[in-house]
Amino acid sequence: MIALLLYRTVADQFVPWAMTLATRMLARGLNMPEPLVHSTGDYVLAQVIAFEHGVGRSLCPFRLARLLRAWWRGPY
């Protein structure tokens, strides 16, 4: 029980710190301000979601497999 409490306490404090560090290091590596890295990440996420809901649905492996099976069967 104490180990679980200690683990949760460490994880609750370490995860936000690690995310902040990763964001700062990425911003420094890209030579961009940190808020711009945040907003760019939000924009990229929105573009990925839009792609998945638009074109990505037609590229679904199950749908493609169904189309290929129908194509191989022929018109009858």
C-alpha cells in the first residue's frame, strides 16, 4: 500500500515535469518559442484528426479487404 502511494506521488509529480522538459527541449531544438510549439502541436493534432475522419476512413484495412475480395470475385 505504501509503495503504491509512493508510486502515485512520484508519477503525479514526474509526468508534468517530464512533459515540460520535453516541450522545452523540442522548442530549443527547433529554435522556436515554447508557446509556438504548443500551438503547432494543437494544429498538427487537428490536421491528423481531420485526415482520419476524411480520407482515413476510406483507407480502413477491413474496407479495403472487402473491396479486394469483391474485385477478385468478379461481376457474378
